[in-house]
Amino acid sequence: MFSFLWEGHAVASCLSLTFMLLLHILDECMSESHQAEIRCPERCFCSESVDFGLVVRCSDMNLIVVPHGLPNTTRYLYLDNNLLLTIPSDSFIGLPLLFKLDLSHNRLVHLEPGAFRDQVDSLSSLDLSFNLLETLDPEAFGELRAQTNLSHNPWLCDCHLQLAMPQLLLDPSFLAEVVCNTSEPEELGAQGLPFILVATDLDFCAALQRTTDVAMLITMFGWFTMVISYLVYYVRHNQEDAIRHLEYLKSLPNRQGRSVESLTRSTWL
């Protein structure tokens, strides 16, 4: 009986030890997996957010491109105060939890189509302030509805921007931050005014059409003048050639007459 109990205790201890070993191995695997997920891009700093996900800070790093290998649990991404010139398509693909994106204080001049394609459902805050953007490309924003800071950019208010605005799903209150730095045509006097307000009174496309029509008329008048000038030159040149040819023909009979007269005299002799 004692032997049986001892053997049972030994088996239980062995099973317990095996179970603890398995738990330890599983814990190490999960720990390694978690560390792999939160591996921070070079020159960036990562930390756990107060809600779920990671805070990735890549500010003031003189970056010229969006970092590669961002953790797929990134929720807050700060890329402000860098040297970014453009945001290529799918720059933030694989970040389904991205809630806030700060791209302020860069040198952005262009957002490629599909730049925020993978963030339509998650992104709630987008900061594009203090860049060099002149126009908005609807294909870059797609169906994005995030709160978007568009202030302090040198916006060019023209027909292209007028056509782009209705295609954007961004909140109109944030579109009001698009203040005209320049306008085309300049005589519309939109500088310093919010485009969303100016566009209700001014038709940039109609003004552009008038400018285009005037340019076409001037071009056509220039071509017409060139054609007339060529025709006048051609007619005058032909008249001069005709006069010279006529004078030449007038001189031919006199020479022929003298030759016939000389031939007649020699025959009589």
C-alpha cells in the first residue's frame, strides 16, 4: 500500500513538473513573439500606450522617408519635424490599429494616391499642418474621414482644388483650414481667405476657362498674322520674279530681230 502511494505521488510530481516546464516554454515563446511584434524601427522610440497598442515616436530624426518595419500594433505614430517630401502609396499598410498620425512640420509637397488606403477604418486624427502642400488629391485620402489638420500650408486656390474639394469626405470644418496663399488667376483676389468660403462666390474654373479662351484667341490671332504675313511676302516675291521674267522676255524679240536682219543682209549679198 505504501509503495502504491509512493508511486502515485511520484507520478503526480512528474506530471506537475512536466506541466510547469510546458508553461515555462509557452511563456518564453509568447514573450519572444511579443518582443518581435514591438521591435522598434531604427532611430525611433516605442512604448506601450495607455489603451491598446504602441506609441511610436520618430520625431526630429531628419527622416526623408517613412520608416520601414513599423510594428503592426502601432496606434500612435509621430513623424513630425522631419524632412519628408512625399507620402508614397501604402506607406502605412499593415497598421490596422493606427489611430493617430502626426506628419506636421515636414516638407510634404505631394501625397500619392492610396497614401492612407489601409487606415480608412482606424485613423481618427491626421496632422498635416506646417508643410508645403499646395493642393489636395482626393485619391490620396480615398474614403478617409479622420479629423485632419490642414493649416499652415501654401495652398494654391485654383480650378483643380475646386474640383477636388467635393470629392473629399473630410469634415468641412477642417477643410476650412485651407487658406489661399495664392490663387489662379491672381486677379480673383482670394489670397488670405479660406477656400471653402471663397469658392461659394468665385468660380475658379470659369475664370480659368475665360483665361484659356483669351489665350487661344491671342494664339489664333498670332498664327493668322503669321499666315497673312507669309502670303503678302509670297505674293510680293512672285510679283518681283514675274517682273524680272517679263523684262527678260521683252528683251528676247529684239535680239532675235537683229539676228534675222543680219541673216537677210548676208543672203542678199
